[in-house]
Amino acid sequence: MNQSNNSGILEKFVNTVMGVKTGKQQQSRQTSISTSKEVDIKAIIIYKLGTILQILTMTVVLLGMEKLVMLIDHNSSIPSWVSTFLTGLFFVLLSIRSRIFSLLDNTRSGQTYDQVIRPRWAPPPLAFPIVWMIIAVLRVISSVLIWQQMNHQFLVLPLILFVVHLALGDTWNTIFTVERRLGAAVPVVILGPWLSALVVTAVYWQTNPYAGMILSFSCVWLTVAAVLVFRIWQLNGCEPLYPLKLTSEK
């Protein structure tokens, strides 16, 4: 009984930190079904615009943080550790809740994963928020190291690529988790979160090898996730690898 209670407490804590809504918390919403093989051009445009706007917004936020930290660093009355502390908190926000900068619906929920046919080796639902929480910590540590290496600058290539990676991940979440477009999710997870993770890790590694090594774990996990998305697509009908026009129904 205690083990079951502890497991429930852990699940609730992890889901709360990562912003994952459980079945009970998930509001009733319209579900959508595909009625044709016609490509949804409107959805593609929305995905692209949403991603671009999120990247631009987060880039502006990087600039704002750079100005703020610059003021703190040049104020001799403020301890030197304050800027590092604020920077760490900022990267925590980006790593855990980057979706607040997105105009797309990025509701975190295990609903889609629970309902689709999965391969036998698929991790249990609780594994995802736990692993992503670990990755978030690694992202924070590695990004702070990059920030220190770049003389407390935020508007630099490694960190800009980092926010691009986060935005691509949020867009993929919209496509797979929210809209349940299993076909479109396959190329997007490969060309988006997975490929951008490799690029960010490589650039981090060139800037600060320790930061690259720390971030490399996310590449391993995203490789597993990409293979899992591909297998889910195969096991659930192999719909076309592009967003289909959907019809909403209750």
C-alpha cells in the first residue's frame, strides 16, 4: 500500500512540475478525425508561423535577459552570484515551460500516448515526464555553462539554436500529443526535435565540451523517442506523412 501511495505521490509531483495533465484534469474537448487524404495546407502554415513567432519571441527574451544581467553585473552593490542565479532560473523556465511563448496549443497530456497502439518495448507513460525533468536539469546546467563561456551573453549562436530546438519540440507536441497527427509527427520529430538536438549538442560541445557532454543525453532520449513515434505510426495504420484535413466531432 505504501509503495502504491509513494508511486502516486511521485506521479503527481512529476506531472505538476512538467505541467502534464492527467485524464481527470484534461478538459473535455472536441476530437478530430480525418475524412480524406487531402493535405491540410492551413495547418502547415499555422505550424510554421507558430514556430517562427515562438523563436522570435524567445530570442527577444534572450536579448532582454542580456540587458538585465548586464545591468546587474555592472552594479557593484549587487553580489556577483545574483546574475548566475537569475540566469539559472531563466533557463529552468525555458527548459520546463518554453511552451508559454508559443501561440499553438501545447497542452501536455498523456492522453494520446495512452490511447494508441504501442510496441512492447515502449516506456510506461510516467517515464516521459520523469526523463524530461532530468533532461530539463541537464539543459539548465549546460546552458549556464555556455552563458558563462560566452561572457554572460545570451544573444549568441548556441543559445539561439537552443531556443529554436525548444520551439521545434513544442510544435511537435502540438502535432502529436494535441492533434494526434501520427503521420505528420514522424518527419517532424526527425527534422525538428531530434535533428536540432544533435545540432545544439554539437555547437555546445564546440563552445564548452562539458556542456556538450551534459546535453548529449537528450540526444539519446530523443533518438529513442523518434523510433517510438515511427513504430506508433506503423502500428496505428501508417497514415500519410503529412497533416490531413480533419473534421471535428464530439
